[in-house]
Amino acid sequence: MEKNLYEELGLKKNATSSEIKSSYRALVKQHHPDAGGEKERFLAIQNAWETLNDPIKKEQYDKNFFSSSSSFDSLNENWEGKFNSKKYNSSIKDKEVETWIKEIFIPINRSLNQIIKPLNNEIKELSADPYDDQLMENFCNYISLSQKKIEKVEKIYNKKIVPKSISALGLDLYHCFSQVKDALSEFDRYTQGYVDNYLFDGKEMIKEAKRIQSKMSIEKKNKNF
């Protein structure tokens, strides 16, 4: 059966624009012909992106493909059934998955925690007087160090291809550190002009990253890896 455009990007129909963008970035990098990927798979990813990234095309596609709620319910049930099947549960125990969890997932999640956990305190200290040079310098140092950690995170993520059996977890991890990376960019913009919207947007992105972290933690626990 031919994949729909959401499945092509490893997503559900209710995926947000941010999730669509993050999935596209990760898959293009993984399947680009210059990186040894298959041309047909790469073109399929591009085709899905061109439609789902355009609000008008996406609306028309959703209307035509998911003509009734029952169609989507059936699609969702099939995905959930596949995810929870015995075949999937057994495959995640293989050596490839174990290695990826140990060498990629755990180090990245640890680095993300090192960025996220101190944030509230950093913002609280800065809020005492955003125009205080020392407080602002401290906040800028936090941003700079965190951005360096994100650079290392990206390098770690690209060391190994995500095993197919846990591709959903791999995409969630990519979404998570992408949110943190974008949040740090927003915080950096705030330091350059004191525009509160940048600070607010950055905090919202961190909230989303924490939500994804929680989701991954539950998934990891349920699947015993």
C-alpha cells in the first residue's frame, strides 16, 4: 500500500508545522543521495514536504485524502497496531537499537537536561534587572555555552543512522533538540534588543522540548530500552 505524505515523513496527520519541518530536515539529511541515500526515497520526501509545507496544498490534500474521520481513525489504528506489535517489541531489543540508545540517545538527552534545567534560574536572575550589565553578561554566557552543547548534540546525532524499528523515537529526539536550538536563538535575539516576544517564544519552545522529553521517557520505559 502506498504511503500517504504524513507517513512519508514518519508523522501522524495531526503533526504540527514545526514537527513537519523537523522531520523533513532529519530525513533529507539521512536520505540525501550525496550521503548515500536512495534517489527515489529522497524525491518522495521532497514531494511530501512541498505539499505539507504549503498551507493551501496541505488543506486540499487533507480534504481529499482523509475524506472522513473513519479513514483517519483506521490509519491511526494501523500505526498504533504496528508500533505495539510483537515484531516491533522484539526488534527493539537487538544490538543495533541498544547501541543507538547508549551512544546517541542517552548522551543527547543528558546534554539537553544540562541546558534546560538551569534555564528558569537564569531567567529569574536576569529578570531582577535586565539592564544590569553583569546579569546580562551571565545570561549571554549561559546562551553561548548552551549553543556549544547543541552543536555537539547535532554531531552526536549524525554519528549513527536511527534504526528503522525506533525511527519514531529518533524523530522525537531530533524535534526535541531542534526546539532547544531554536529557543536559544530566540534568547540570543532578546539580548540584542530586549524585545520580550523573543524571550516568550524561547520559553514556549523550551516547554515543547520538555513535553517531547516526557513523551520519549514514557516510550523508552514502556518499551524497556
